[in-house]
Amino acid sequence: MITKNKRLIGIMLTAGLLLLVPFIAMNFSDEVSWSPADFAIAGALLLGTGFLCELVLRKVKTLRYRIAICAAILLALVLVWAELAVGIFGTPFAGS
């Protein structure tokens, strides 16, 4: 049980540290300009992905299925992130 809670703490810390990268880059570069909504969406995506993978690790018993499901979740994260960042699919979610 303690190991599972350590993973949850690790997921939250990792998401927080990843969100620090654009925050720090905003202060040192004019190329990065994230709004508070961008940080909220990125945080929701990172935490949601982490928690979904944690759920898979807790519920799925077969290693092969764990890897496949977590890989699909991570692929979905990458595709949504790329769409929101640069609009590679041309959906209205990409913004202007």
C-alpha cells in the first residue's frame, strides 16, 4: 500500500516539475507565452494521464496488457498535446 501511495506522490511531483519548465522559460524567453489557462489544461492533461496509468497499474494484472494500455494512454496524451500546441489535425480545439 505504501508503494502505491509513493507512486501517486511521484506522479503529482512529476507533473508539477514538468509545469515548471514553461513557467521558468516564460521568465527568460519571449518565445514562450502561456496563460494561466494553458497551465491549467497542461496540468489536467499530465495529472489525468498519470492517474489513468496508475489505475491501470493497480487494476490490470498482466504485464503485457499494462504496457499496452499505458502506451495507448501516453499516445493519446501526445496527440492531444500536439493538437493543442500546433493544431496538427486542424480541429477547433487548437485555437487560432
